[in-house]
Amino acid sequence: MASEELKRKLQRRLDAERRASVGAQEKPSGVESRVNGGATTELTEKLSRRLEINEGAAEPTQVKVFNPYTEFKEFSRRQIKDMERMFKRYDSGKDGFIDLMELKLMMEKLGAPQTHLGLKNMIREVDEDFDGKLSFREFLLIFRRAAAGELQEDSGLLALARLSEIDVSTEGVLGARDFFEAKVQALTVGSKFEAEIRAEKEERKREEQERKQRRAAFKQLQSTFCQ
């Protein structure tokens, strides 16, 4: 019963939007007419799609689930966790997306406010599904492209990557690309340091064994002369 009522409401709304669309097409061709006509057409298409899904004539779009740890292997688990915490902090709507206004707040908090057009351009750079907002996967793409040096210097996304808490200012890193290079270098230096420690321990162990052997040989020689 509820399904039938929803169907009737959608059909009435669809009929109304189609009549509005026809009326818009009969108006003189102007900027306002083109804009309103485009918006009406888009809404009509959405309503048609919703009605088809409700009637069983179309399948709902399946949400693609991704694993950030397997798709973004260039990042450590800790880095991805840090990015996830930052994403959730600014996803004030808790819907799994960062929309235009949430991105605006984020950039203001980071100290790099953007114009409305600048914010839209930021989203457009990584908006692979063209929904006008950032998913967590698209958010990770920002840092991937920053690390690969694929973002322009004047890009708002590069400013986001540089100013975010994912950057490690204690390492004296200024750029996102340098940040990831510094991470690799830090791991390399850490491994080298550990190898040097192990080598020193092995050297001390070898020297101790040699001293024991010398003492044993001396005692044996001393006992021979004392006999």
C-alpha cells in the first residue's frame, strides 16, 4: 500500500516536472531559460529513474566498496588511519562525504580559505563519480596525487595536503611530496640505525669471545709452566 502511494506521488511529481519542462522550452531562449530548463530536465531524469526503480524496471546503483589498505598500498596503515580521522572530523554531516560547505570549513580551519569557485574546482579535480562531493576514496586521491607531484602549485588540493595534520611539521617538511619522501627516508635511516646497532652488538660479542679465548689460552700456558 505504501509502495503504491509512493508510486502515485512520484508519478504526479514527474508529470508536473514534465509540464514545467515543456513550459520552459516554449519560453524565449535566454540564459535564465537555459538554466531553468537544464535544472528541470535533470530533476525529471532523477524522478524518472526513481520511478523506474520503484516499479522494478531498473536496479538501484550499487555502491562500490573499496579497501583503502589494498588500493592505496603506497600509504602505511597509520597514514591511512590519520587520513580517515581527518576525513571524519570534517564530515560534520556524518554521511560519508565531504560536501562543498564542509570543504569550505576545512580549508578555513587549515588557514587556506577558498572562494566558492575554488572549492568547486578542488572537488572537480578528484570527483570521479561527478556527485559534487568528496568520498573517502576521493579524499585519499588528494594525497596520492600530491605525493606523485601531480597537483599544480596553485591548486587548493595541494594546499590541503600541505597544511593537513597528515603532514609532519616536526620533520621540517614543507611540501606533500617531500613529506612522503621524508617518510621513506626516515624508514631507511631507521633501518640503517638498527643495522648499525646490531653490528655493534655482534662486534662486542666477538671481542668478548676473543678475550675469553685469550684468557683460556693464557691459563693453559700458565698451568703448563707451573707443572
